[in-house]
Amino acid sequence: MSYQITLSTWSGSNKAEAAEKLATVFRFGDEKAVTIVDGLCQGLPWRFDRPIPDNQADTASSYLRSLGFAVDMQPVVGEIEPLSDVVAMEEVAPEKEKAAIPADSYQFKFQGDGRTLLNISFVNLIKTVFTLGVYQFWAKTNVRQYIWSQTLFSGDRFSYHGTGKELLRGAMRFGSILVLLGLINVYIMFNVGMEEGELFFDLLSFTVLIMIPVLMVGAWRYRLSRTAWRNIRFSFRGKRLEAFILYATGTVLSVLTLGLYWPFFKMSTEKFWRENSWFGDVQFRFSGVGKDFFWKLVLAILLTPLTLGFYLFWFTADLKKYLWSHTHVGEATFHFPIKGRDYMNLKVTNFFIILFTLGLGFPWVVVRNQRFMTDNLALAGNIELNHIVQEMKDSGAFGEEALDVMDVPVDIG
């Protein structure tokens, strides 16, 4: 099998050295190499027009990453017809000018690639099958460790410190509770009556449903407590009861108002999740208010059916941009200037990647999503990163695995 190699960005420290070694690897002139590196710094990807043999792919990928290049390897089906030149710059359609990000902002970057994530996922699948599913907890941890380690902020990588053992222990605790409740339900059905057993089951299902916000607090607390940047941990300090009241009230009001209360409900939940999140001894803040998005929701209700659902991409992009632009840490504010068209292109392309690869392209979808996020997200303002000190809050993985069993996502915002 052969691979197509693409360089999406460069984040090294010596541009001249990187260009010189790039020219050596691909055997072209120094001037063209400098042009390519300059283009990568401006967000213009570059792709080599010849396939890389399988036995050379890992070596080339590792070497280029060591030079600061973000490398993406994709399998090539069939032969690639060589161009007249040795290399080819991708054709990049001219785009409208994007919303400006302050020049002095702290930038995010993602350096992972789909091929590496596919290899990790394949090994995880084999081990999970041979352990009858037990390895899935370590598999989830392996993927998180890779994603976190390939995500950079201000030049330094994030790290994930969770373990498969912690997830297994959380799953066993939640599983034990489910087994106990199941046995109680069986006892009621055979010793009290079928109707009483069905009533108990319905009551149990409703209880689990309304407890999801409580479990989300535990899951998010665990996730943040295992995430670090520059060896300083994140933490979440929200209360379970507060989450329960917030979601119960918001759900009831949204139903009673036929969804019109949703913008106020959404901003209240975002305020809860974001303002209870800490990085070391620094607290995040959120300044969004529901009234700012009320008329956008009304417009979305009107336009979504008329556009066959496509307006939802623009609505979602506006929402994400608003949420981040009203999220602050210290005296700094996040910037996420995406457009509906860009968000639509991302999601539609992801859909076809999954469809045409029968699911095998999912690692590339994960990489594309992460790169879209980091390429557009920045933090600008007055914040003394070197003065932040550790204030770690520990947490178990009970809520994390409880939500995983019920297939409930815990990504906030």
C-alpha cells in the first residue's frame, strides 16, 4: 500500500533549517521549499504528488514531525500520475476574508494525523476483541492520550492522565448498581405482579433520565481533573444539586414555551459548566445572555425548513462563535471566528468520508474536527500564564462510565 503525504502547518523554531531539510527530503530547490514553509505558516497546506511506499511512510512522517510539520498520511488507491514538477501545491480556492484574530493572541494547534489514530484504533480493536471487551477502557484512554498530546496551546502540549483502571472501576460501580436494580425489578415482577414490575421499571428509567445532569457533573469533573497543560491540572467545581435543579427547571420551561426558552436555558447551562471550570488557580468566566440569541433561534425556526435544514450549520456556527467569544479566563477572552459555510463544509465532508470508507475514515474525521477547532480558536488578552499555580481537585470515573453506558456525550459547549 502507498500513502499520500500532506503537510498542513509548520510550528517549528527555525524556518530556514526546516525549509532546507524539506528540500532534501523531497529533492527540490531551496527557494521552493521556503515558499512552501511560508505557505504553511499562512495556513496553506502542501501535498506531495507522488505516493510514499508503506515501508517509508512511518520514517518520513516521524522525521517531518520532528521538524515541526503537521503531517497527514492517507492511503492511496491506484496510481498517482506524476506532475511535470516534483511537487505540487494544492489548489486553494480564494475565500472571503475571515474575521480577524488579534495578532498578539495565544494560538492553539493540532498536530495529529489520521493514519496514526487509525493504527491506535486498530490495535485497540484487536485487544478489545481478545479480552472480550475489557480492554475498551484502556482503548478509550489511549485515544484520549493521543488527542490531548497532539493538541498544543502557545507551543506547549496538553496531557491526559486518566487510566483504563479508573474507567474500569467506574464502570464496575455503575454496573453493580444496574444489576442490583435489575434483580429488584425481577423480584417485583415474579413476587408482586407484572404490572407493579413494569411500573417500577418505568419509575427507574425516569429516575436515571433525570439524574443525567448529576452524572454529567461527575464525568466532566473527572475529565478535567485528568487534563493538564504545562503540568498544571484543570478542575471542575460545580455542584451536582445545582446541575439537577438547573436542567430540571430549564427542561420544563423549554417544553412549556414550545422551545422559546431554549436560548436562556442554553446560556444558563454554559455559565454553569464554564464558570465552574478552573485552570490551576484561575477560574473561567462566561458573559453570554439568552436574549442575545433569542431572535436568532426564531430566525432558525423559520429558515431551517425553507433551506432543507442547511441553515442549521449557520445557526450552530453562530452559536459556537458566540459561546467562545463570551468565555474568559483571567483578563483574556477566547476568539472562534468561524463561518457557517466553513462549518457546513467540515460536517458534510466528514459525512461523505464516513460513508465512502464504510466507517474506516472515522480517525480522519476526528483529526479534521480537532484541527478545525484548534485552527480557529485563540485566546487574546491580558493573562499571566507563568503565574498560574496548581490547585488540583481529584475525581473518580463513576459519572464518566455511567454516561458512556447510556451513550450520553459529555462534551460541554
